[in-house]
Amino acid sequence: MRELTAEDFKKAIPNPFYDKLVKEVLVPVCREDYAIFEEIAKMNDETPESVMRRCLKTSAKRLQETP
């Protein structure tokens, strides 16, 4: 199985449900907090934004489970 490239993604069809499923939000993050996410991201070879999204998703699930 070959690895996908940026060119492959450029050819992809946009998700027609994106606007219904995703709400884009801009949240300011102080530099000190961003540095923490950046450090964690480097350990896992990912972006700080993906770490923040995962944290937000985990927190949202915990809030839903709270009685």
C-alpha cells in the first residue's frame, strides 16, 4: 500500500457534509500554553493543533458523561 501525498489530497473530492458536521472556531491561545502543546506534538510527531483538537474532543466526551 502506497503512502498518500499532498497531490493525492488536492485531487480529492471535498466532503459534502463538512459544513453540517464541523463548526470552525478561532480560539486565541497564549504562547506559554501553545508551547506545551508544541512540545507534546513533537514527542508524537504531529502538529500542536491536532493535539489541541484531541484534548478538546476528550474534554467534550467527559462533559457529556458527567451527570
